[in-house]
Amino acid sequence: MAGETEKRLQELEAEMQKPDFWQDKEKAREVLREISALKEKEKAKYKYDKGDAVVTIFAGAGGDDAEDWVRILFEMYSRLAEKRGWERKILHEHKAPESGGYKNITFELKGKGVYGALKNESGVHRLVRISPFSAKKLRHTSFAMVEVIPRFIEPKEIDIPEKDIRLEFSRAGGPGGQNVNKRDTAVRVVHLPTNISVHVSSERSQQQNKERALEMLKAKLYRRNLEIQKEKEESMKVSKTTEAEWGRQIRSYVFHPYQMVKDHRTGVETSDMDAILDGELDEFIEAEREL
């Protein structure tokens, strides 16, 4: 965690200030090497914070309610973006006609500091409410996964050999059947070693969608590498590519029998559900920056 790295840096820098620091030259070199490594790690962790982000929300367990929950979260982040003056663009959506929600949706947010503000929103968001899809008006629990990645990763960060990817093409749907007579433009890229996939259908040409999908795949792999590094430090073996991730709930939203939103990592909670769903996430975001 960022706090632990900063604490260790402070300890090492305090050690450097001791009068006898250079008496043991080998130990002093080890301390300097560790300081350098920790500073590089910190720089990598915050490298893309000032830039744009791509957000994907997936429906988890919960059927129609989970798909509707994706819609609610998408609207929540859209309102946050509007309040902060960020530009939003949908890159791909898999609508669920029965529920009126989404099986998944991917959208880009452009503006100052978007990734830094939202990167810790990644994780499982849990909803508890009286289901509007239940004739018996029963209380229902459903889940959605939020994934936030940087908009762009420098080419030197991630190299993907061509043999490691599979490209799939399909017809991009649009309002009023805009693409009915057009060739297959939507692109799905699958990274074979990890089975991570990206679907983009927003651009006008197949080539543009392919380039955008490859950019996003690199960003996903970059974030995955950071997560694996963090998990090693915490002696945990949980990867975003496994089903175990669905057990890592970061926040709960309870509509019934009382109203409460609670972040399980920071302990921040509020009963003002309307404000949260209207994009008032500042208190959560600021607390998450310390994660």
C-alpha cells in the first residue's frame, strides 16, 4: 500500500541522517538501493494519475438486478463526470433488453486527473434493495465489477507479441441500425496467455477499433501487473482474471431496510444515497487516495 511505502521511505531517510551512516559502507549502499527502488515504485504507481481513464462495469451475480445495477453505476459515474467537467464517450455496450440495464459497458472519461481520482473505484460494488423485478417484492443482493484503467500506456511499458493475441470481428450496432449495410467494424481482442479481452465498437473503421482495443489491452495488462505486484507484497494470490475477484467487495450500497453506502476499505459511510447516486463521490475518492 502507498502508506507503507511512504513509511518505509521515511524510516530509511531518517537512517541516512544518522552521524554513523557511512561507517558501514556496504549497509549504506543497500539503504540507498532500497530508497531508489521504492521511489521508482512510487513513481510508477502515480505515473498516469493526471491523465484520462477507461471504465468498464460488468454485471455479476444477481440476474436482472445486477444488469440494472450496472446501469445505475454507469449513471452515477456519468453524473460525477458532468460535475467535474470530464468528457464521456461510450466505447462499447452490451445492453440487456429484458432488464433495461447492461451486461457490461465500457466508457472513456477525459479530463484532468481522471485516472488518479477513479483508479481505486476498481473492485466489486454490492447492492442490497427490494428488487423491482420481483413480483413478491423480496430483498435482493446483486453485484457489479468496476474496472478502471489508464486511457493510454507508453509503448515501452507493455510489449504484446502478435502470437499472444486473437482478433475477432463483428458488426457494430448503432441507433436505428446505422451499420446494417456496413462491413464488420467492431473488434474484440483476446490476450491468450491471460484470457483478458477488450471489445471496442465506437470508432468508424475496423482499423480504428483495433488500435483502440490494443491500447486498452495494454492498459489492462499494465494495471494487472501493478495488482500482481501489490498482491505479492500483501502475500495474497488473487488476480483480476479469476472468479475470486468477485469476492473482493470494496463498497456496499444498501437501499433497504435502511439507506447506507459504506466503503469496506476506508470505513467511510453515508446515509445520503441520493447524493451518492447523483455523483457526489468526493468523500470516498479522497479517502481512497490513501489506499
